[in-house]
Amino acid sequence: MANLFDAATAPEGEPSEIVVGDFIQWKRSDLSGDYPVDSYTATYVARITGGGNTEIQITGTAYNNSFLFTADSDTTSAFVAGYYHFQLEIVRNSDSERVVVSRGAITAIVDLDSGGADPRTHAEIMLTKIESLLQGKADSDVANYSIQGRSITKLGLTELLEWRDYYDAEVSRQKRREEIKLGRKTAATVKVRFI
């Protein structure tokens, strides 16, 4: 494993998940051919699923002809755990014109050191809340959760069933990714033998 604090060994490409409060960095060396670091600025912009006014921005700096993206622990401590959608924006320094060159998603995971932290992912929490509503056993804080700006207590049965299926599939994907990271075989593993 490489030293995650060392810019020289920073991973290539954005992470798929981060722990709230962790120092993070990554680089994008694939951009500098088309967007030289001295003529362009690269910034990741992210928003949590469901909207909200909080926008995360991480701007790259020039590092060995690559863009290096860094967020210190103080910065990531302000992140709310959940599922974020991001876009990578390139700005031409000469006239401030902008293009979005890629989009994706990242999960911010709760820090277990924070008192009373719920270690479940956003998808796991939402699946539990929706299932509790469907079973008529919703806990007192279920009204605090929303999907696309609407309280889940205001969703109709059809919408709840659709979102339950969505979050159930997301939880399954997260578990498969975790199993693959740990080197374990999953139901999606296909074995091939050539003779």
C-alpha cells in the first residue's frame, strides 16, 4: 500500500468513497495532454443526492504535469455522509470559459470516531427508512429524510416501492464492490477455463 499522504504516490482518478474527516488526494494525469496545467484550471464540484444548498468544490493544483486534487481533514469534516454526484469542470484561464469533462458519483462514509455515528451507507439508511414506512413501523426521525427534495413521508406507495427497489439495488452494488475489494468471489464473478 502506498503512503496516502505522499503526493508522489497519490492514486490516479477520483476515489469512489471517502471517510468524512479524512485527508484525501488523487491526481488526473490524463487531462494535461488536452488541458495543460498552466493554461487551465480543473475543479470537482459535488452535491449530495436529494439536492440541498451545500456544494463541495475541490480545485486541482499543478503537480508534475498532472492535476493534483487535495482536501484536508478540516475540509472533509464538513462533508455530510451520503451519496454525492460530481462533475469535473475545466476552465480556460485566458477567458474563464468552462466545459464539463466528466461526471460520476462518490460516497462519503461516516467516521466511526464521531460519537453515535451510524456506520451504514446512505443507501442502507434510506432502504431501512423506506421499509419501515412500508411496514407501518416508521421511527420518529423518518420525516427528516428526503428524496429529491421531498420528505419520504410524503411519497405515495408506488414511489416508495420504486425508491425501495432503487436503494435495495444500490446496497447490493455496494456490497459487491466491497467483496471485490476484499478479494472475495461474488455472485457476479464469472469463471472461465480455456482448454
